[in-house]
Amino acid sequence: MTTEEPPDIFDAVRERPVGGPVWSGWREGTLTRAKELESLCAHLAGENPDVLARSVLFHIEAARQAAFATKSDPVRRFFRQGSLLERAMSNLDAAEAHLLSIAPPEYLLGQLPGLLRHARSHLVPSDPRRQEFERIARRLDVRDPLIPTAERERPDKLTLVREERERIVSITRAASSAALREQVRVRSFRNILVATALAMTLIAFGLALTGFLNPTLIPMCFAPEESTQTVIICPTEQSAPFPTQTEDIDRQVLETVTPYDLFLVELVGMVAAAVASAAAIRGMRGSSERYGLPVALAALKLPTGAVTAFLGVLLMRGQFVPGLSALDTSAQILAWALVFGYAQQLFTRLVDRQGQTVLDSVRGADKKRQ
């Protein structure tokens, strides 16, 4: 029984366009890289595609499927984005490793400077795999591109590339895996920031709603005394002076407090946090990472400022700060809310430092390496 010759698996590849446009940056990059590797595979495999060449196409197709994944609702999209991105990156890395395995030695020799840079970017200097790669590169005179290489040495280099191909491919794949783990760490920290910012937002909203529905539960009011008279000072209203001996202070507070007091205190604290966030931008370095970590750091400050403004005024009302327990005007209450809202920077500054540390741990072209 005879079998028909299978069709050329690259016939469709040669005619297939890049695809797109799609709705996010990493998807566009995935489609571009997928088509590049696909065309390169068709060129290197020629008329005799083997198992690795077919595997390259399978990995590329998986990455392309991740890039073309349809939109879902915002919540599912947020949690699914990481898995789609990881699927695209890991499959493209695997396709590139297979290509290095089937490429002729001349191609691999030409790619060696870039592969060495890739290994140095994502493997620490003490990693034995990086040290082995640098040893191979030294034997192949991959040092300074300004130093010319004698043509007569090329056959020896090609022979060495054939001998060291498996090591080169495996170390390159290890560097790609390390790069993916770095991206996962950034995404994990970003998710923690987003969850924390959401929780702080819910707390701030819950406090404002509580103050609106039951203004007397947590009144943001003060009662400074002058001789025998007292005035109730709230963020939006103040009472007329009344004698302390004959009037009930609690009743006067009930009559003066409004549903918007607590909301106004939080709003002023949020405005102060926004100013602090704008001021903190000068200390941030931009990043080419896809996860918007600096944006998440800035977004965390807003609800935190609202909560710290509320807590600060509450502490003052509870006479926690001696000498500042009886503010004289509504403007003073709002001014202290502004101060406490800006003071959230004392707490979020530590988070900013941790975020910058996480970004610095991503070893790439954005940062100089030893």
C-alpha cells in the first residue's frame, strides 16, 4: 500500500499575511514576531522540513491564537491577559529555539552576538550557563564588533558552532525562560497593586457612603471653647455660639453636621494625593514593560490619600494630637485633611521603591549590565 506525498507545509505560510491589526501592543508584537519566525523557518527548512520545523509552525500558531483571542468582559480580560501573554511569549521562545536547532551553522554564527547579549541580560554573572556561553563566545572571537575577524578562521568557527550548537540552543532557551519569569514577577506585583488600590477604593467609598447615610455616626466636627461659649465647627457648616452650661453639645453637633462632611474630607485628601502622585513622577523612570506598573503605583495613592485624610482628622478629633484637638474654622479642618492626604506619601513611598526594584530586576536593554 502506497501513501501519497504530503503537501508542502510551507505553502500556506508563504502566502499568509501578518494579520491584524489587533487591540493591544503585545498582540501586535506577537503577530510581527510570529510572521518573522514563520518566514525564517520556511527559508531555513527548504524542501525537507523535519519534525523541528513542523514544531516551529505549531508554536507560532499557538502564539498567533493568543494574539487573536477575542475580547471578553473587563474582569475576565484582566485576569486572562497574563495567561495569553505568557502563552504568546513562551511559544515564540520555543519556536526561536527550534529554529536555532535547524539553522545552518552560518546563520547561528551570525546570531551569536545577539544571543550572547540575550544571555547576559537575563542570566546573572554567576550562572554557570552564562559563563559557558561566554567561554564559547570567546573561542569564536565574539567580543567587540569593531575588531575585524580574519576570513581564514571562518571554517574553524563553523566547525565549533556545529560542535557547540546544543549548548548554545539550551542556554538561549534558559535565558528566554528567565526573561519570562521576570515578566511574571512584574505582572504579579502589578496585580497586587491593583487589588490593593481596589480595596482602598472600596474602603474610601464605604466611608463616604456611611457618612452620607448616617452623618452623626462619625462626625468630622470640632467644638472649640472660648470663655463660656462653644461653637461646633464641621467641614461644611458651623453653629452659632452657644453657652456650654445650658446647651447640649451632642444636640448641637446633630444640628450642624451634614451628609457631605466626610465626603468632602476624603475628596480633599484625594486631591492632595493626586498632587503627591504628580510630584512623584519626577522620581520615576519610564519602562518598556507591558504591565503599566508606574500607572498602578500612581493609582494606589488616590484612595490611600482619601483614607489617610479621614483617619488623620479622626485622630485629631479624638484629641490624639495635643494642642490640635479644637480647630477653629472649617478651612482649618480641610487644610489638615489636605496635609494628611499628602502624608500618604510616607506609606506609598515604600511601595514606590519596591516597584522600582521590581522593574530594575527585569534585565533588558533599558538598563546597563555588567
